[in-house]
Amino acid sequence: LPHHRKPYLWRLLGDCAAAAGDPRRALKLYKSALLKDHAGRHKTLLRIGRLHAAAGRLAEARRAWEQANEFRRRRFLADDPEAVAALASLAAAETAAAATQPVAVGADTAARREAV
């Protein structure tokens, strides 16, 4: 019976789907793993974060990595190094992207510059 599979098997099936280039199916399988996973939940959340990041869904990726780190901290009393590294990398990328965005100057700012 497929619904009685252990969480690590769902995670492995998700890994296979991701490797086969089917991220939608992988995400579905990972979510099945989360239903009963009480020990390796952070591992599944890391993978979900990677799928979201690869698809450009950075808010979802951040949420998954934060949940992975929080679970690991609660369950094992330690941060998850992979989740922390992924969050740091995401923050660095967002900072770099923000630095290259042009700053909008409002009409009141332009008027103040001319007054000086």
C-alpha cells in the first residue's frame, strides 16, 4: 500500500523525480514525506527549498529553509548548516539584486536638490 510508505521512501521517490526532471512530481512526493516525518523533516524541507529556488520561487524557498532550520533546532538543538548556508546565499543574492536596482527619485527630492 503506497500510503503506508515510510517518510524516507517518499523522500527517495521525490529525489528520483527531481533527478528525472519532474519537479512538480518531486514536490508532491516530498509533501507526502512530510505528512508522517518526525525525525528527518528538515531533510525533506531542504529539498523542497531547492526545488522552489530552482524554479525562481524564492519566497517559498526561504520559507522551506527557515522551517528546516527551525525543525532541526527544536528537534536536535542545533542549526541545520545546509539551511543556514542556503538562507545566507539567498540573502546575499537579494542584497546584490537590490544594489543594482535604480533608486527612484521623487519630485520632492528633485526639488530639494535644485534648492541647494
